[in-house]
Amino acid sequence: MERGAQIVRIPHKIIDEMISRRRDFHKYPERGWAEFRTTAVCAEALARLGWSVRFADEFIEPPRVMGRDVNAQAEKRRALEQGAPADALARIGEYTGLCAELRCGCGPLTVMRFDIDCVETAESAEASHRPAALGFASVNAGLSHSCGHDGHAAIGLALAETLSAARQNLRGTIRFIFQPAEEGVRGGYACAPLAAGADSFIAMHLGLGLPTGHICGGTGGFLCSTKFDAEFKGAAAHAGGEPERGRNALLAAAQAALAIHSIAPHSGGVMRVNVGVLRAGEGRNVVPPHALMKIETRGENGEVASYAYERAQAALRGAAQMYGAELAIKKQGETITAESDEKLAKLVADEALSVSGVTKAELYRKMPGSDDACWLMREAQKSGGLATYVCVGADTPAGHHNGAFDLDEAALPIALELLYKTTLRLNSAQ
């Protein structure tokens, strides 16, 4: 079969349903490890299509879980109130996420990852914001799908339907991972064993600064990243009457924040540090007894990443000692770097040339950020398989992780057709 030669016509019904699902997921965003509604909706749809479904408690090893701080029962109650299918919801244990398989006899194992969590940021309520204008903006305060994972989940379900209809033309096994907690790189490590033994592993992301119609078959240069919290415990005191009896946790945290952002860069590669949250204090006349910091460090490689993380910890310890405060540091997430395999990236880029709506297809680009799909990519590669991280361009009115973010939905059928044609190439029975 000549590359890119397949003529694919995906039914309008599937495309319309995909867009409708994307808007549904967008309206009911769920943060990492709390995606009970999303998991239940996906599970019901996949089971109806004849896919074999496993819930996360069946495959996640608790020691591999990072940064989970949810009340599962409370989140399940909200999921049910917001329309989660009750039967599927009842089958979910403590952990969210799914593994679904379409088994088509002997042949290669193709694994794809679709992340499903949202960002912990409030969505714009401006009339010019399309989700608000069309009535599918987030109804969950402080949460929004401002990174495109709503689109990823919807694409995964639509792809499952197209593949189910074509299963007589397929061989081997196709495995989809609907991954929780990508934000904060907390869920990929827990799901990584599902990529072991894959002949091909594919992760896909919408947007990422590329316009609609632009495809990149492979991505690399991901930054290693560590996410962690630091808590300072001082002592409260009357700020006017006896300030010397206090131990100021706020000043310790402020000192640490300045020191972290003053860490010398490393000559071995790109490095990033960020103090994203600092909360402290009880009242204007009270020496602050407690402070919480949420911090991340990143590095182009393991050496640079370790340097940034270790120097940040040293800054925290020094500030705690200076102000006589107790310090507790807790790692909340972590990921590594990974590179796409050129052979698989080229296959994707070649298929993109005949996808309706694609205006440009390139082989490779560097990623300026991090993604815990790297754990799964490396797991597949470690067992001899190929891996790639595909970028599907989508016009956006604002950048990722911004409350005004939205996706050009014309990118969804492009992604669907691209992944469908790629899977046909990888698992064709002919």
C-alpha cells in the first residue's frame, strides 16, 4: 500500500458526536485523580463499542501514584450529579483512568495515550469567549479544560468507534490509555507499565502553538520536571506586643522564593524554576505561623534537572534555618525526557499528507515544556518498540493554561483521521 494513499471518509455522525463530547467534557472539567465522570463516560462508550475495558484499580500500583489528594467519594457524588453513567461510575475504585483494548487476533500491539484531566484555573466568563457564548463553559469553579484534554478524550472515543467498524481489516491489539493527572505530571508514571511490550506507542496533543492544519509527526527535547510542595511551620505571636516570640513562616517562604529564582543556570542545558503558589498568614497583626509553596523545577536532561531540584531544596532549607521554621518538602509529580523515534514519526507525517484539512506536515519539533507521556514513551522503547509524540495544530484565542483558552474544533476531525489512518498502517490485516 502506498503511503498516504488510503481514502478515508469518516461518517459525519461520528464527527458531530466527537465535537459534542468535547463540549460535554469541557463543561464538566475534573482535576487530576478526580476524573470520575470523564472515566465513567469513556468506559460506557467503549464497552458499548465492544472494547475490553479495565479500570485503573486493576492496573495501577499505588506506590507509583504521585500527587493524589482527592476525596474520592465526594468527587463521585459530584460526577453522578453531573450526569455520569451510574453503572460505569459504580465500577470505578479509588483511581481514575482506563485501559481499553480492541483485540483483532495475532499481530502487533499499538498503544495510544489520551490524557483526560483539566487545569486548575478559572475559565473566562467574557461574552467573547466561545464556550461561554455557546453554553459549554466550565460549571466547576476554579477548573477548566484550558489545555485541550477535553478534545483528546473525545478524539479517543471517536477513534475507538471508527476502529470498531473496521476491525475486520485489522490484526493484533490496539490499546488505548485514558490517562489521569497529566497536569503536574502525576499520572504518567503510574500508567507507564501499560506501554511495556508495545510495538508502537503514540501520544497526541492539540494546539501547542501550531495552527489548524499543521501536523508534526514527532516531538522531542521534553524537559525533565519535578513538582513539589514546601510547607514552613513557624510560630504565631502578637506582631506589636511580642514579635520576638514569633517565627515568621511567611518571610521564610518569601526568602526561599527569591533564592529559588536566583539559582545560577546550568551550563549543561536549558533549566527552568518557578514558584507558582505562595500562601501564608492569618492576620495583619499576627506573625505568620504557616506558609505553603508550590514549586516546579525543570531541566533539559537528568543532570540539569537534578541540579535545579537540589539547589531549590537547599534554598528552602536555608530559609527555614534563617527564620527558625520547620520545613516539610513533598514531591507531587515528576517526569523525564524522551525522544520520538524517527521511523514512527515519519510514518505519521507521511499519513498526514493525505488527511483532509492538513496544510503542512513536518517530521519533528522540540517541546519547550514537559509531559508525563515521556514515561510511557521510554517504557515502550525500553522493550524494543517505537514511540512518537504527535502534535496536531489547532488555532487558539489564548495560550494553554489560560482561562480564555479554546480550541478550533476543526482540528478534531483532522486528528481523528490522522490517527485512524496511522493505526490502519500499523495494524492492517492486509
